[in-house]
Amino acid sequence: MLMLTPSVTIEEKEHLRSATDALLRIIFPPQALIWIMGEEYGSDGPVWRVTLACQGELGGWMRRRYRYDIPSGTLHFAGEQPLTRSELQAVRQNTRRLT
């Protein structure tokens, strides 16, 4: 789900998405299966929040949250939770894949 606040233009949204995707490509190996579940501009400061689905360290599928600090250009890990099989199926069918 993509949420916009009135203070973020379409062009800014595309720039933030591109910058965050580039940093995520550094974190994850090229063959990793990553789906972007949600993106939004933070209401508590100049941050872009991204939620994604990926395989965790032990092989299970996880929902991970990242926070892109816009002024510093830094991506921060913000936690993870396991995904159920049905959640993973819905994510794979309905969200964008990081390529």
C-alpha cells in the first residue's frame, strides 16, 4: 500500500523509492526474492518507511521494516516479524518485486 502525505509530490515519491531500492539492492544478494509490501512518507519526520517480504536467516519468510532517513541518505533496519504461508502467497501475488 502506497500512502502519500500532501507534502510529498509524485516526483519526490519516485526519487525516494529509487534511492531506497538502490540501498536495498546493496543489502540483499542479487538472487534474493524480495517483495515491497508497503511504502510511506513518515509523519514523524523526513523519513521514507518501507516494509518488505524476504527470507530470514533461518530460511523462514519474514516481514521486515526499514526506515530511510532522507536528510542523511541512510537506511535503518526497524525490525522483522514472521509471515504466514497465506500472507506470503498474498504478497507474492499483489505486490511489487525488488529487481
